[in-house]
Amino acid sequence: MLSGGHRKRFGRAVGVLLLAAVPACVAPEKPAQNPFLGTWATADNDKVTIRQDTIVQTEPDGQSTALDKDTCRGVFHFGYQTTSREALTGLIVRQPELRKKLADLLVEPNYPVARLDCDRGDQTYVLLNDHQLVAIYRDGDIGAIDRLARL
């Protein structure tokens, strides 16, 4: 049996050990899944696979191209960010009808985007929801947009 002084120290030590053990008992949180990752397809069955660090384009005939420094002639950058609706519609300034079509699709003030700079062009993938995204393709001042759905 412990005396009064030893009992208090023992009780404190047990309390400290129990508190130290609590974080080890808590299950670690899973890192948030990147909502862009996966394969997306257009109505024409062109496919885009978004990976953590690049894009792979697959044509309907099955031919695939991974975009990287080699295929982009040394000019390659890929990343994720949040972009305003105004900045996204501003990507297509010289094509007013296409800009209006994009503005009609984008109703929220901000969107998560995946952006790829490759050679002289860029591709911006705008996440509309878990199952749809809009691709904005630009080559210089000429742009195009496409809607894609998750496969």
C-alpha cells in the first residue's frame, strides 16, 4: 500500500501517462482526396485522366499522350488552385460568344481548378461538382471549351 505522498505522485504519473496515450488511440484522419483525380470524358469520348502531377489525354482510338516536359517542349507546369469566375471567363477575351457560353456555365463566384501550361498553350479544368468539369483550352488567343463527365 502506498503512503499519502507516494499515492499523490503515483496518481499524477498515471494521469500524465493516460493523457499521453490518448492521441495514440485516436485513429489518424485520412488526407482529403483530390476531387480532380481520375478519368473524365467528353461526349465525343475523348478522355482526360488527371493525375496528381500531370494530365494524360486519350483519343477515342485509344492513343494516349502524357503531358510532361518532353511532350511540352520543355515548357510544363501543372498545379491546383482556386480561381474566380471573372478570371476564368477572362481567359477567352477575343471570342465573345464563347466567353458568354462559359459565363453561363460558371454560376459560382470561385472554382477549384487544375491548370496545365504546355508549350504555347494552356488547359484549365474547372470542377463544377463531383461528376462534371469544364475544360478551357487555349492556344495563344484562340480558345475552346469542353464539358467532361467522370467515368
